[in-house]
Amino acid sequence: MASLDPTRAAWLYPLKGIHYFATHRFLWPLFKARLLPIVLVSSFVYFLLFFFTYLPQVAFLAIFQGAGAWINGAFLVLGEGAAIVAALFEAFFVDETLVDIFDSVLVNEGQEELVTASRVIYPEAGDSSSRLGTPTTSAVYAPFSLRQILEFIILLPLNFIPVAGTPMFLILTGYRAGPFHHWRYFQLLDFTKQERKDSVARRQLQYTTFGTVAMVLQLIPPFSMLFLMTTASGAALWAADLQRKRQLANQRPDRLGHGYRDDPV
């Protein structure tokens, strides 16, 4: 039944990613190598922003919002911090780690054949992350997007709007950011640009809810980068569920007739 389709509740996957990481030890070494510098840098960025910019921005917002300025000012500073931290991702080569996390989860969830299209998977026994070999093609979790960062900054003033401003900011940024979390999945499927657009359009609501929850998690200092990594686990779990759905659709008997079209992704 469609109502029982777990892939429709896409907003749950970033939360599932946190639980998946906590309960699957093979992912821990992938986090460990980056975790300490990531937390330290994120903490430093948020400390500077709150120390130097929070009160001035609250004072400005209070002109329009009164007491609500304290809450919206916090979201504004958190959003500014998230934009700065996002720019630092490239400096720490986090994308390579996200690819390893995404591929490890897919392999562990029985989608090894999908991953072998893009990288070597060692056959010997071992956990999923230790079986990952060198990528044989370009491996990108999500491409660096200056446009996305600029749009993020442009949308920040929405927080000036009382009550509705912050939810609007989160939803609009989630709308833009959600599909990027499946860039690697589309890459493994060898989708063209048009196929990628069509796939996102069919699940735009799901990608928006996924991206919104992921954005909320990344606004939690000083764990924004940590939650980006756990979100990669959640994105891979969603991709694995979509892939299983796709495989089941391909196995349906011919009695469905010529009107049937395999279009699950």
C-alpha cells in the first residue's frame, strides 16, 4: 500500500541516519578521522558569531519583532554560521568522507551491485567500509555549489519576518538542498541531467522535507558537520529503499500489461 511506503516519509531519513550511525560501528572510523577538527572549527565559528554579532542583530530585529527578536536572532546567527561552515567543508575534504559513508551504507544494505559500477568492492569478508576500494569513476557526494551558498545568504533576511520568517527560511533552503543529498545516487545510476531533473521533480515534496530536516540538524552548534555526515547515512538508507522498490517493480509479472511503466526513482 502506498501509505506504508517508507520512501514517502523522506523527512524521517535524516533522523534514521543518526540512529544508523550510532548502531553500526563500521561507520565510526569514517567519522573519527574528521570529527575532532570539524567540531573544533564549527565551535570556533559559532562562538565568534554569537559573541560579536548576536546582540547587535537582536537589537536590529527588535525594532520590527519585539521580544521575538531573541529567537529569530539566534536562527539568523545559526544560519550565518551554517553558511560559513559549509564553505569550510571543501577545506576539510569532507565530500570524500561523505561518499565513503554513502557507499558503505549502500553495500551494507545489499546494494553492492549498484556501488560496483563506480568503485572497486573487495570480495573478502569484512565490514562494509573496509571493503571499499578506489573509485573507478568520478565520486562526488554533492557538487560544490556557489549558487546554493549565495541563495542561502540571500534567504537569511527572511528571519526578519516575525513568526513565519524562520520556517520559510528553513523550507526554502530545504527545497534547494534536498536533491543534492542524492547526487551520488543519481551518479551511481548514471543518470543524465534530464533524468536527474525528472527524478527530483517526481519527489520534490519528499526532497524538500528531507532537506528541511537536514538543515535544522545542521543549525545545531557545534555539530553541523557531524549531522551532515549522519545525514549522508540517512540519504543512503533512502536510496537503498528506493533501489529495492525499483528492483521489485522490475520483477513484476507481464500481466501488468503495456500500460505499466517502471518509474519508481
